[in-house]
Amino acid sequence: MSTQFDYDEALGNAASPDCLLSLETDNNFFISTSNALPWKEPADQAEDRMTIPVIFIESLLRKAPVPDPSSLNGKLCLESVLSLDFINNWISVLVDELGMLAAEDGDQDAVRDFADFDELQTKADECMQRLCHTSDFEHHNIYVDDTTWDDLEAVPAAAESAWLNSVTLEHLCAPGRTLELYVDLMKSVGPHAVEAQRARADGQFHMMVGGGNGGQLIAAMKMYYMGEAQAALPMNPMMLAYRTR
């Protein structure tokens, strides 16, 4: 069974700050990850579907290869999200061809029941890395380039996050030639897919991007990408790791 996500808002629900993806509940991917991912009912309470913030699915694809990061120099990080076609293709490859959901006891009629997100992430990373080292890799058309993204709402030029909006996907993908740093940043920033959420003074996005007390990671990234004095704040270990690759 192929895995086909839809945008929740394309099914008639309001746009969400989390950019919700929707999946049918009889799909093996949902059944296998029902305990490992924070699935929730859609706003219309459709009984045959559940939703998930896109960042959790993007995280499972963090090892996807980016052979030419320069192709992403025109894509702004806060206005981009992995496209549905790319997500559906990758997840289907992992599930159908690499057996990510295969039951550990070898039962062909069962799917693996992931206990938590860490176990699921580890398995996804393992499967993706295995695929990238096989001779069939190019056959699957799973390289990241400028065609594998959808657009989010534009960020106003006057917003206090404007410095971060100037960071492109090329900046984030060039160091490791994967999606890992992009995923790490989006997790740190938090829900931001609609302008109203970005403007909330009590939200994670405002705290991390707008200079709040908890924004050391984002401030460090700002220094790294925008060329500010390196001594102003200690570089976050995550950033150091990517900087020295």
C-alpha cells in the first residue's frame, strides 16, 4: 500500500501553523507510527483520517541527499516546506522497498509497531542511508533540488524575523549536503506556517527568532550566516559540528 499524504487545509480545514499533513487511518504508515508520532484528529473530525505536523515527516527524511545545494539559493527557509510529491515518494520507497515498517518477527501480514519517535527516526535514517549506498539509488529520483519544495506564506519584509528569512536552503543544505540542518532549524523555530503564528509574542517562533531569552541557538545561527562578530555569543555545538565538516 502506497503512502499518500494530503495537506489538511486542501481537504477543507483551516490553515495550521504546523502545516498539517493528513493521512487515511487504514494506511500502514499510520498504523505503524500511531504511538511514535503525535497524530491528532483533523478539525472536521473526519473519522477516517488523522493529521501530523509536517516537521515530523520532514525529520524522517533528514538524510535525503542534496547533491547541488547551489540550486536552492533562491529558496528562503521560512517560506519553504518539502513538497507533497517528494514526501510521498520518499516515504513510499522507505515503506515498500526498504521495509521500514516490516514486523521484526517476520510476519508478512503484520506491520512494525514503533514505540516512540526515537526508534522511528533511527529506523528511517538507517533505511535512507542504506538506499543511498545501493546501485539502485538514482532510479528512485529522491535527490533534493529546487523542484522538491512547496511554498508557505511569504514573510513580511518588515518582520523582526527578516534576518532569518534571508537564510536560504542553500545555506542550510550546503554544509552536510543533506536536510539535517534544515530540519534542526525548523524544529527550533517551531510552528510558523501562517503569519498570525509568527506574530504571537508568546509563541515559540517569536521567542526563538525575535531575540527572546531562549534564543541563543537562533542568535548563534544569525551570527554564523549573517557575518556578525563571532565573539558575541558562543557557537552552539550543533552549528560547530556543521561548520567543521
